[in-house]
Amino acid sequence: GQNIDQPTEMTATEGAIVQINCTYQTSGFNGLFWYQQHAGEAPTFLSYNVLDGLEEKGRFSSFLSRSKGYSYLLLKELQMKDSASYLCAVRPYNAGNMLTFGGGTRLMVKP
Amino acid sequence: GAVVSQHPSRVICKSGTSVKIECRSLDFQATTMFWYRQFPKQSLMLMATSNEGSKATYEQGVEKDKFLINHASLTLSTLTVTSAHPEDSSFYICSAGGQGSGEQFFGPGTRLTVL
């Protein structure tokens, strides 16, 4: 089975840096995704990690350690529009495109 | 990126009626689509995997006779909520698998309210 844990809520200040952690326990692993979801909208893709290390994409970076079952999403130079839920999702091995989502982290960015 | 559409975006219906939600991949073919349900302030819960030309695979606890899924073509999957009840009120989101990394592309969601 799959077990994915991430903090429920986080608060950060505009212009700051925030790190959202995700730990997972899976029977097989074939990639980890981060999605952003604003209230009432569909999730949008942020990043994908399948190998260990850091993937950087503009203000957003994502890190993966497969041996530790651990990932984080790093958001730099926070903007008010970054207030959203951030979903960590794991793709099990031999499951095609199926994803298992964590509970999501609601990030509130304050002025 | 690929585009997935959903229709309707919002529906309000009376208890006991059936509601059909369409999910379309607009610029790519999707042999597999996924249906999720999301309650307020909760994450996405996978309901079923929709396979083109074959029966859907339902997750544990999801009633296949209540949530009918039809994947008639490579670009269209439908979810029909039969005999809807107020507890079925939720945000229903479909997604289609992309190529390469296997990223899923999500539709804009359908907000269902059952009175």
C-alpha cells in the first residue's frame, strides 16, 4: 500500500522561503510529483522527481531522496499568489500513470 | 501542456436524480483517465481508473453501480452519478495520463451540489 504524509498547514511571509516536506512509504516507487491547487480549481503540475537530487524550476525546486522516502518542495521569493494547497503524489511501480496523493499542505502567504 | 476539459463545471440537482460528467482530452489521446473526488479542505481521492474500451477499475469503497464510468473513445470518459444524494456533493476532477514522465493533466473539475 501507499502512505504519504505532509504537513496540513503552513504559514510564511511574502518574499521569504518555505519548504514543504513529504514523506512516503510505498510498496514500489516510480516517481514523485508536486502539484499546486488553488481553492476550487484543478491541480496544476509543478515538478517531477524520479532520481535522487534537486530539480530547480524558477522559484520552485523539488528534492528527492529515495532511500529516505523523502521529498521537499522549496518555494523562494514567496508571492501572495503562492497561497494554495500543495499536493505530493507518488506513482507506484507498474501502475501506469496512476498517482496516489498525500493530504496536501495548505500554504498561507502573509504580507 | 496537454489540455483536459470537463463539462459541466457546476451542477445542482435534486436528490435521486442522475448526473453525467464528461471528461475530454482535447489535443491528445488518453487510453487511461482517472476520476477523483475531493471534499472541502481535503486532498484528491482516486475513485476509479477509466480504461478505453474496457471496464473501469474502482478503488476500494467506491460503488461501481453508483458511479458509472464509460470510456468510449480515446478522448472521452464519462462519470455518471446515479441516484445522487446530498452526501455525493463534492468536487469531481478527472485527469488523463501524459506521455514521457507520466504526468497527469487535470480537468478543471465539476462542482456537484445535491439538494
